Amino acid sequence: MAFPGLLTPPATVSAPSQADLGAQTYFYICLACHGQSGEGLDAWRKKLNPPDNNCFQSKCHAPNHMDFGFTFPHEVPALHNPAMLLTFQNAYNLFVFIKTRMPWQNPNSLSDAKALELTAFLMRMNGRDLGAQALTVAGARDISFLPSTATPVPSLAAQADPFLLGVAALLLAAGLLAVFAFFRRRS
């Protein structure tokens, strides 16, 4: 989901969804590192004018930053990438990551509400829009990001005949005893 223009805040709506609120939070907190459209720092820097695109030498995001600045990490991933969600098992793990590790310059400073809004926004950005449904901490555990299989693969135990499993276990035990006896005689 791209914002309308470079450094233009997302539009406010009369009845914002959780993801709409997350878009506002993203703009004011996350954009500096992750980019206007979640493209990641390298791609984001290329959109800026040359004097502003070297974040690591400026007095804003280099070690010599001003009081209101902060040092950028050198690698910031793209967030507008559905594969990004696969790095988290579910929405809860994404929420916890945002809550405890973001923003870079002030980790663990977001409220649960703000972290949930950002989680909903990132889900929408990557094609998992919740619509009007509110994301909760408890409910986030039930929203899996892992691909689901159409038909579950049955386990070997479910396919095997119990009699044959018993015979295989006895043969394995007999083989182990024979190996043990062989090495015991040699010593």
C-alpha cells in the first residue's frame, strides 16, 4: 500500500479501522527507516534528493546526530513484501516483535494498542486485510502466516499396520542386541 505522495501523510477517515490508525503510526514512527511504502531503507533512500539520501553521513542519522536524531541501522528490511509475514509464525509473533523491538531508536516504547495497529497495517499492506475486525493480542495467536496445506500429510504411524510396527520393533531390538553382543565379545 503506497501513500499518495512522497512524505504525504495517509488520509484520515471518519471511522478509521485499526489498520488505518496503523498507517498513521507508520507514517510518523516507521517511515524514516522502512520507507514511505514499506520498501526498505535502500530503496527508500534512492527516492530522496541527493543531499538527503545518504542517511549515514548526515547529522540526522549518523553517529554525530543532533539531540532529536538517531543513528540508523545499516540494514532495514522491506515490509511491503508478503514473504515478510512468513518470517513470523502468526500475527501474535509479529505483534511481539513490533512491541518489544521497534522502533529502532526506542524499542519497547509502543503501547499494545499502537503495536496492534501497526500489526494490522502491515498485514493489510501485505494482502491480509482484517477490514473492520479488530486485532487483539489473544486473537492474533489464531491468525497464522504460514501456508496451509490443502490435505494434511498423514503420519507414518497412522498409515502403518500395528502388527507390522510391532514386528519391526522386535527386529530392531534383536539387531541392537546382536551388535551389543558382538562388541562385548571383542572387548
